[in-house]
Amino acid sequence: MSAHQYDHGHTVAGWVGTGIASVGAGVAGLGVIKVSGALIGGGLAIGVVSLLVTWALHLAGWGKGPGLRPRAEWGWRVRDSAAPGGHAECLACRLAGRGRGARAVVVPVMPAQRESEPETVAGARADSVR
């Protein structure tokens, strides 16, 4: 039996990302104490590395999407079975081209432009926003 009775969301991606970010915060804090721009910048760079590592682990299936997972996947060392297809409401998956935006997108077919009609900037912007 697991130690918790609901899906905490603890994952390998979360733990690793938090650990790296903690080191980055410590380095940046040491930079503030020592008044060292290099240490502050290094700590911020470690924070960016933390984001990238967490994102990569999430996409590899070691994270979790929003919402509850199936009970069999509640353990923090269990890979997410939905990761390869992406999570529908997950910003990280959408940024990687997975999830809601990666599914079949129906693009409306625009009628051909007549040679006598010039293309307007307003018309092009309106189509590109869709």
C-alpha cells in the first residue's frame, strides 16, 4: 500500500527539478551575500537549467500532467503512460508540440485570391490569428 491515499503529484521530474533549483537559489543567495554578480548570474543560470531538465524529464514520462493520474501511476517512480501523446491541458506539452495543439488541426481552406484583388494587411492578420 502506498504511503498516501491520493495523487500528490510527486514525480521524478518534480524532485530533480526542485533539487537543482534549490542549488541555484543557494548559489544566487551566496552571490547576494558576497556581492558577486558572477555568483548571482550562476545561480540564475542553474535555475534555467532546472527548468529545462524538469521539462525534458516531463516529456520523457517522468512528470505528470494536470489533474489526477490513474491510481496505478500514483507512485513517484512510475512513468506517465500519457506522456508520449502529450497532456491536453499541459503548457509544457503544448510548447513541445504535444497535447491539445498536436492533435489533428482542421485548417480552413481559403478561396484563391483573384489577381485583381490586392492582399490587405488587415486581412492577412485576421487569418493568422485563427
